[in-house]
Amino acid sequence: MPQLQFYHPFLEDKMKNERYQRQEILEGFGVAAQELLSKASVLVIGAGGLGCPALQYLAGAGIGKLGIIDHDRISLSNLHRQVLYSTADIGRLKVDIAAQHLAALNPEISINKYPVRLDANNIIELFEKYDYILDGTDNFESRYLINDACILLNKPLVFAAVSGFEGQLAIFGVEDQYGQKTNYRDIFPIPPGEGEIPNCAENGVLGVLPGIIGIMQAAEAIKLITRIGQPLVNSILTYNLLQQKGYEISIIPSPAGSYHLPSSAAELIQIHQTKEEEIEEIDAAKLAKLAADGQALLIDVRETTELPALDLPNIVKIPMSAIDGLLALEIDQPHIVLICQHGIRSMAAAALLREKYSNTKKIYSLKGGIARYPYFYSLTR
């Protein structure tokens, strides 16, 4: 016998009010602040270690429209810190699984997913659709691009970064009580060289740290939207997990001429055209084919202590710490393949060799490094 579906508008209103009741009864928050959240739109860039906790708490708080940008797929190495996913999700797009869980958490909000790689060509169109931007990326190229686009579009930016046992948090592009705004370039005017500073994949990170910082990032966004408390406008907070301590440093605008910000979308594209686009990233199967053909020199730029040790035809080991040896190397083969643990140092090394050999040789980088391929041992002799 079919069940009767009972509906009454009063019950629907009661359920809606109950969802946010615990924050609406807060002194200084109330229904008015909740209304501001419901009308706000937030774009989260990166559904990884920072993005996962930030997205969950923003969705739970009742942000009206959430956007998620991430082109990556879930891997086993993500799960110790990206607890929005499970082992069964490995290989699936992060935005798909994240959107699915967030919709189940709060079906009252709108969730948009963008399984794309953020770049200078699509960033303006995406950012224009949202009121607030959260940067959960883990590389400097993206951070400078996001910063410059936010300044160009006058969008508030909630920035966060983690590495090892430390995290950082700041708000850019928002006026303080003195009418001043700052941005990421006021702290770091010029991007570091490729591979100069390792990210989490290279340096490691304790899983709970991005959880803590990601939640703090969501909290700063909520404070901005609802106009409560003292958001980290023109300040950067550094948090140390091992000591459970943090310290805050004020940021002031840099002197004129310290850096250049793009004044148009066209100039943004011109400034942020990446050299990496000229370097082909290949998978392990193509690497094995190039090695077997004998037309490629394989260069392992990892340190001597890193495993697995590779035993492939035509391979040499020149660590990035001995970069002069790499640049001094005379190479006869028409193809060069750079290899490292996670595909970061190899891209930096490939960029250096491209400058040396111009267009005379084809240069590749192993995408994701050997850590991406559990079967890599089978490629060795």
C-alpha cells in the first residue's frame, strides 16, 4: 500500500529555520546575517586539502551559491587530508564527488562545478559570476593569476596556503578602516623561480593542517559576508601546528613601482601566459616507448636518496640541487625527458633546458612524476 505524502507549509518553514537555528540565535548574528549568507556567492578554487573543509562549512552555513573549480581526479595520496572523498572515489573527478556530498549536506543551496584548469583565458569569465573568491591552490603560478584577476575585477580574495606544519591565511582586495587595500604582491612582489620553492607534494604536509586552515578560510569568508568580527583584512596570519600558536603581521601597500598589475583582461592573458604550455607532459607509457626507441635521453632530477631508483635505458641522474651539471650536460639525442617524484621539479628543469636548446630538441616532462604510477617498477629492467 503506497505511503501518503503529508505536506504543510508550516513544517517546511520549520525545517528551513531549524537548519540554521544554532547560528541565527548567536548574539550579533541573527536572521539578518543568515540572509546575507543566503544571497552570497563564493567561488572555491581547488577541491583539495584546503578546499574540502572550506566547502563543507560554507555549504553547511548556507552560502546561497557555491562554485567549485578543479580539473583533478582523486588519488590515494589525497585521502589523508581530503576527507570529503573515500577510497571508492579514486579516479573520479573531485568536483563531481564534492558537489554530490555538498548537495546531500545542504540541498537548499546552489552548487556549480567547473572541471577545468583555471588559466588566464577562462578566469575572468568564471570570477565575474561570484562575489567572493577563495584560493585553495598549491602553486605560485595560480596564486599570482588569481590575485591579479581579483584586483582587476575588484573581488575580495580569501587566501590560504599550507606546507609542512605551517599554514597562512589572509584577505586581499578589501578596504580597511583607512581606505587601504592590499594584495598578494604586497607580500611577494615577484613570483619565485620554477621549482624554487616546493609545494605540498614535494615538501609534505600533515593531513590535519589543511583541515584547520581550510575551516579558518571558510570562517573568514563568513565574517566578510556577514560583516561580523574582525576579518584578516590587510593582515596575514601564520599558524604553527606543532606549537598550536599563531602570529599576525600587518600588510601595507608596497611603494609605487614595486610590481605591475594588469589593467585589462588582455594584459592579464599576456602576463600569465605560462611557459609550461610549450612543454609536453607525457605519461609513463610514452616515457617507456621513448626510452626503448633510443632517441631520448632520460634525466632523473630527484635527489640521490629518493626512491624508487630507476634502471631505464639512456637515463642519467642529475639532481636539481646540482643544476649547473644539468645545464652543462651536452645532449646528442633529439628528445629529452625530465623525471622527478611529482612532476614539479621536472617541469622546472624542462623549462631550463628549453631555454638552452631553444627549438632544436623536443623536451618532455613526466606528468605527475613517478609517484603517479604504482606500476613504475615494471618499466625498469
